[in-house]
Amino acid sequence: MPIPQTVVPEPARDQTASRQPHAAQSGQPTAVRALTIQPPWSDLIAFENEAIAKRIENRSWTRTWRGTLLIHGGLTLDQMALALPAVRAALPDDYQPVQGFVVAIADLTGIHPDDGECTPWSERGCFHWELTSVQRIQPVKARGMQGLWTPKQPLLDQIVTANPAFAMRLAA
């Protein structure tokens, strides 16, 4: 069933943060954003093999914000997705979902309305969020949220501690 294309107004804080990044202090907002996605979709985004990796996230809403995006694997496993032939073909036989952890860092470089099937992972009737420079990270436990959310500096610090190579990418 197609998802209707409705545009949800974007909170002003997202627009301001993307234009005026500032040095983050403990508990303060950061220029980085995060998106909680149900596994296996979050794990498919974290794949490094570009031939099978999911580089489009399908959403019923859009935002003007662009920048560094943390991919958080939600606690709820999308059981229906596991039955899809494309998902079964991409996942290893011993697949174990990563739930409740940040699993990757990406750049959200664009969002466009459905223009046909721009990738094999695109859904009709959705906004297609374009993910580039996706890198899998050592997973870091985090509590997810609905919508595009702002991670606090302590979470970014935990990610850098577990993944020192990403310190520059996550600098505010």
C-alpha cells in the first residue's frame, strides 16, 4: 500500500542547527542528527558492500536539514522485511540484528519525492533519503527516538571512544 506524500513542517531547530553549527557541550544539541530505523533496514544501510547496501531510506516525510547522520538500529525488528526476497538475498544466513545501537555514520545529501525506482531499495510513494559516505562503526548502545533526532554530546563521545577514526567526522 503506497504511503501518501505528506509534507510535515520541519521544526525551526533543525533549520537553525544546519546553518549555524556551534561547539557542543555536554547535554547541548549538536550539528549531527540521528535516525532510528528498524532492523534489518538499519543493518542493510550499514553494509559496506555497495552492490547490496541500502543507500536510500524511505520515509513518508521530508526535512530540509542535510549533514552527518547517525544510523540507529531500533529495538523493534521488522519481521515482514525479513520475508522479502531482496532482504533475504542480501542478509547472511547467520544474520543477527543489531538492535538498540548506533551502527553507522552517513551523510544525508538529499531527499527527493518518489521519482520511480531510483534504487532497488526505493519504495513507491515515499520520500527517498539519499545516504552517501556510509561507514559501519563499532556499535554503540543508544536510546532511539522517532523522527530526525539530535544526539547529545555524551553519545557522540561514546561513539568516538569506540571508533577513534571517526573523531573528525563527528566534531561539532
